[in-house]
Amino acid sequence: MSEREADQDALAARILEAAQSNAKCVPVGTNSKGQFETSDDYWRLSTLAFNEVLSYEPTELVLTAGAGARLRDLNARLASQGQMLGFEAFNGEHATLGGAVACGIAGPARPYRGAIRDFVLGCQVLNGRGERLNFGGQVIKNVAGYDVSRLFAGSWGTLGVMLQVSVRVLPRPECEIGVALECGVDDALKRMGELGRSACPLSGAAFVDGVLHLRLAGFASAMEAAAKRIGGSEIGVENGPWQSLTDARHDFFVSETPIYRLSLPSALPHLDIPGRWLIDWGGALRWLATEVPVSEWLPSVIKTGGRMLVWPPTRANWLRSGDAVIDGLQARIRKAFDPNGVFL
């Protein structure tokens, strides 16, 4: 028996022990999302032993690694081949691959490259019975039935412990350029919408502190031409807000005022709710810091088809959609993977 198999068996035994003891479990890597937990009354199932790259095919744009592999190490490996992970993960400097997939929180590139689940090709997991299950595959063209592996993206460890994940990777762009334009919020939303519908090679569009920040990625000549058409000031990408938005560590989030995360249609005009606003995802993600009671403005958000979360959310609130049909479906899926309710 290999060391990897022994580690997997030990983890499976721990899950069965938890079921017999009526204990709750949470898969944990580096605990980079620890602020989302409201209690320490659970068993931590560490994935850090599963940290190796199991296979990497640069010509196929596919990487398979243990769930405990750190994203910074994977990106360094990919960079040597001119490639990168397609998603920007929350707290990615410290996060593991399994943790990034499990939480599913993506950074500013999400509207332009896709959500984290869009890059998941397959995974190996331990369910609530301690059984080792394999879903999906290790190739991009995988059409063998329903892609169950994507259910684990954004599941927050409620369906099982991921042992390994296969992901699609992307070529690293030749050049990235940051552009900043001072404008009002209405103009910013209009410009983001127009650019999003055009052929502009965006990889980020955010309105922060009265400045519209745009990030362009692609060939150097195309980036320079696009930046000239847009106007404004060209700034280094590292001087933009992108990393602080990805990790929710911008100064905006240092506030005693309640903060709300609003997922809205990107074309929706600015909502006239008093407070401080920060807009990301080309208008589809809007952060609001306000003292105005939620009851006074939430109905108008719901009417648009939007969703609201208090930030930082608890694990339970993140998973609760507010839609009875969706919440019921999620409960049935959890029951199928974890019939004994082992996972928190």
C-alpha cells in the first residue's frame, strides 16, 4: 500500500468514526477561509497530505493535483510552460486547490474567463460513508453523462472530502495592462457594459473610489491599441485593485458599517441606496456598505433577480439560496453523498 493510499484510508476511518460519534466534520487545507466558520465544534479533516501534482499535460491544457496542493505552487509549475490556472481564487496566495474549488469564490476575471466550476474536469472524493468515489475525467472533451464533479465547486465541503482535482488550464497572456479612468458610477456602469459587449480583451472591470479600473490581457500590440481606444491613464496591473478585490482585502472591507455582497444583472442601473459602493465583475457584483436597514432595500434587489449576502458570510448563509426549490434540491444531494450528516 502506498503512502497516499494509507493517508486516504486513515481519512476514511476518521469519517466513519465521526459518524459513529455523531461528530461533525469539515475538510480543511490551510484554513484560508477560516473566517467563514462560526464555531470550532467540529473535527478538521486535513487535506494537506495530498499536495502532489499527479499529472500535467501542457499540450492538453490539463492538470491533476492533490486537493492539498497550494495554488501558488501550481501556478509556478504552470508558468514554466507559459500557462496558468484559469481562475483567481479567494485568498489564493495561501489557498489549496481543493479549498479553492470547495468555496468557489472567484476574483475579477470571473465574467471573462469563467467560474471556478467551469474549469473542473473531474475529482476524487471521500463521501460521508468513507467511500472513495471518482467523478468526471482528466480530459477536456468528457461527455460521459452528467458532470457530477462540478457539484463540488462551491459545496463548501458538505458533500465530502476532495482528494484530488483535475482542472483545465489556460495559456498565460503575453501582456496585461491596467487602465484607470475617473468617472461617476453611472458612467462607469455604462462603459463596463459597452466594453463587455465589445471585442475588448477584458480580464477585469471594477469601479473603486470614483475610478473605473480596467484590466486587459492578450497580445501586447492588441493591448496597447485597446488601451488607446479606451483612454484614461495606463497603470501597472500590480498597482490596480485586482489582488485586493480577489481576496476581499481592499480598504473598502475595513469598515464598522455592515457590508453586503449583491449579485445582480450586470446591465442593471445603479441602485439608489445610500452608502459606499464598490463594483466588480463588470457590474454583476456590487458591494454595499450601508447603515440603511436591509428591510428597506432588499425587496428591490430581489425583484431584479439578484441575491444578497452579508459579508463575511457564514458557511450556512453562503449555501442557502433563499429559493425553496433550489434549497430542497441541495438538501437531497447532500443526503445522497452524506446520509449520516457527517459534514457540517
